[in-house]
Amino acid sequence: MPRSKKERPEKEKTARPLDVGQIVKRLRLEKGLSGAELCRRGMGIDPKTLVALEKGRIRNPSMITLEAFAKGFGMTVSDLFRQAEFDQRDYFSLGSQKGLYKIDLPSQGIQLISFTPLREELFCGKMILEGQKWFDEKLLGGDEAGAFFMMILIGQFEGEVEGRKVALKEGDNLYFYGGMRFHLANALQRNSTLLLVAVPSCLRAKGAFRRQEPSRS
């Protein structure tokens, strides 16, 4: 079979700076605190400082200010930062079967739907392969790859892993270590889908990443 050149996503941008103002506002509303009450609990926080922080006019509050807000919420500064990290998809996300990001490789008949943020450490998502299409180790990083787990969700796959023939139907799974030569093809005329977990991410090859729009499908 001819091997077309693989589309590679561009390098992913680094995580956004933590938005402390937004987490202060969220925590205040969740705890049912007025601005005046939070300022009182924070040992005299200036209400103007609270308004400026929540509206984003203060992007880098001082440690004294952070300690005052943390005291107002009854937590430590590290707890406050941890809450801010959880507000970013790069650190914490709640998703669905629609996934967070969709990556299309039309020349190969492949669509990747990531359930996790696009990070170098891990890829967990679905691969949808068009009928009679195939993929091999080059798609998943070749010799730079780590470990993989695949489970067939819909359809059937056939192929070889290091010369050993495999035939996978719905519910079957396959684990193998990176660097192995393999070839898997969709045995059907219609789309087949598998769950793919790759550690590190199968998109890690050559440091290539590109943040995609959230999947709407």
C-alpha cells in the first residue's frame, strides 16, 4: 500500500497564565460571600482591589494580597493556586464522548478525537478509521513511541504486530510497547472505531502539537 505523508499538528502552545481573579470570583460566589464580607474576612482587603482583581485589571497580585484573599476563603495560598489550576483545561477537565479536540487526517482516512488536553505526557481518545483504510507505527510515533492500549469499540481490525497476525472484533483489546512494527487495517467497508491510550502521547513525535477547536460532533 502506498504510504502518504502524514499530516502533523504544529507545536502546542504553552499553558495560559493562571487567572487568579476569576478563581477569586468563582470561590466568592460559590461560598455566597459578598465583596464586602470577603474583604472583611481577609483582614481589611481594599474593595477596590477586589473589583480590579475580579475584572482582570490586576493580573499579578502581590503575595500579601494573595495571602489576604486566601485567609478570606479559609485556605492557604497554595490551595488558591491549586483551585486556579483546576479552572484551566490544561490541568483539569470534565468531558464527554464528544471529546475535547478533534484532529482530522483526511488523506489517511483517520479522525482522532482526544478525551484529554493535548499534552506530551498522554493521549486518550478515539480513532475513527474509514473502511478499508489502515495505519502503522509511523502514525503513532515510530521508534519514539512509548506504550499503547487499544480497544475495539465499533467494527473489526486485522493486521500484524511484529509479524504476528491479529484479528480484533468489538470488545477485544491490544497492548504493546512502542517501537514494535505493526500494521492494522479496518476490515470493513464502513468506519471502525477504537479506543486509543498512548503514553507518552502518540502526537508527541518530533514535538509536533497544535491545539484544535473543541469537537462538536
